[in-house]
Amino acid sequence: MSGYRRFVAYVYEYLKGKKENNCGFIKVEEREQQCRIELHLHCPGLPADLPCKIYGFVRKDGLMNGILLEILNTRPDAIEGFIETDSASMNASGISLDQLNGMLFLTESGSFLGTQWDDLPIRPEDFREIKTDHQSEPNVATAEQSEEQSEELPESPVVLTQQSTEQTVSSQWAVPQESTVSFPYSLQDSFVPFTDGWLTNAWKIQLNDLRHFPSQHNSLRNNRFIQYGFYNFGHLLLGITCQEQYILGVPGCYNQQESFMAGIFGFSYFRESSQIQLPHSKGGYWYRSVYPPDFH
């Protein structure tokens, strides 16, 4: 049939940078410059209602440059749905279906799935998201997840000074004027992760304390980067900035591999701390803004 083609591509999960089990397939159809992509992915243990970012990628200079095509909500143990776009300019990116070398699927819980349409391997550490001039930002299906997505993240994690840090946390995360937040830790339990006065209070919290965060942050409970940091260092950081805003910090080090993983899992800012001493590495906390927890 003129102007029509269809193909199926198998999708694999990548753990610690290595290709693992097949987790399903996608079906790509192109008809008269319209592209429809159906997703049929089975991911045991995947929670429902997590935003899954779907990218087409183009290889350039050894990197996989990702073009965001859509954001779909996960189902229990599955990623199902479809994408429709102009095949000559995928999601108005100016990049056509023919130019893509494959697709990637990233969830907030840390799943990294991919399919390549060439003979080169997928290396998760080579991925970066790019934005084109006229590309639109897909919307998550529910309002609850859109709260999470509204916090823009930079293309790559950044190390911040005190001055630049004070401008990074949006006022939407501020402590309410008449806060009724219940908190089990006292000032005697606090510690000083940074010596520049950026945090007015900071506490070492446990992994199970994440259940007291608002529903907007449910995905944090299954965040593999948080779990990795906690199991290696025995605590997480909960802090209040001098602007009365909450942050959640994950202890770790600053290097290329960890900065890539931190960015994927939503922790795009790093501050060095003398509390985290590592040989031959810069220790500190990867952090992000959060709504205040409630320990009632």
C-alpha cells in the first residue's frame, strides 16, 4: 500500500547500564505522514500511575539525544497506550521518524527501557534529553502527576554555590504561613549538613518516613536512587531552607555516572557536604524540592 508501513520493535529493560530481559514490544505504523505507536510493555513490580517519559532518540557524537514524544501514566506492572504524531516532525521537533535510531521509556521509579533500530547498543549513561525550538511539552493524563511534572529539571545535574542555590527552589514548595505540619524530630535531633547557612534546620530521616509525604510524592517510595543512597549511607536528608522551603536530599558523590542517575530519578542539584566523606570523590547530597511531610 502506497504511503503505508508498519514494523514491530522489541523493548528491553536496562539495569545498572546492562541489557536485561525483554519486557514487551511496540508497534509502529506510518500512514500518509501520520505515525501511530502502540506500547505493550510488561514490567513486574511497576506501580500504577507513575509518569513514564517516552523518547525517540537520535545518535550524535556518541550520545543518544532524546526527543520527548509523550508522557503516559503507568498501569500496575505495565506501560500501555499509544502515541500519535506527525512522522515528518515527531512531536513538532523537526526530527522525522526516519531519523530516529530507537526509543526509550523512563519512569520516576527508575525503570529504563529501550529499543534500538540500528546495530549499536543502548548505553543509558549516553542518554540526554534535548529540546527543539517549537517542541511542545506533553501532559500527564492526571492532575496529580502534573504537579510533579511542573517542576522543570535542567538537562544535566548541576553543582550549586550558596548564591545560586537560593534561586532554584520554587515558592510552591514553601512552608504554609499557618503550618500545622506534625514532625517527630526535635531540634536536638537536627544536624548541619552545610555550613553556609542555606538550611535553617536539617534532619536525618529514614526510608520509611517517606510514607508521611503528600500523595504528590508517592513515587518517592519506589525511587531506586533514594533507596540506593539510603542503603549506602543509612539516612536521607530533610531540610528547611532560609526561604522556608522543604528539600529532600540523598547522600552520594558527584561524578559522571551518579550525576546521570540522579537526574533521571529527579534529583538534579548537588551540594557538597563534609558530612559525606568519600575517598577520591566529592561527597554531598543530591536534592530536590518537596511539599512538607505530615507525621500525624
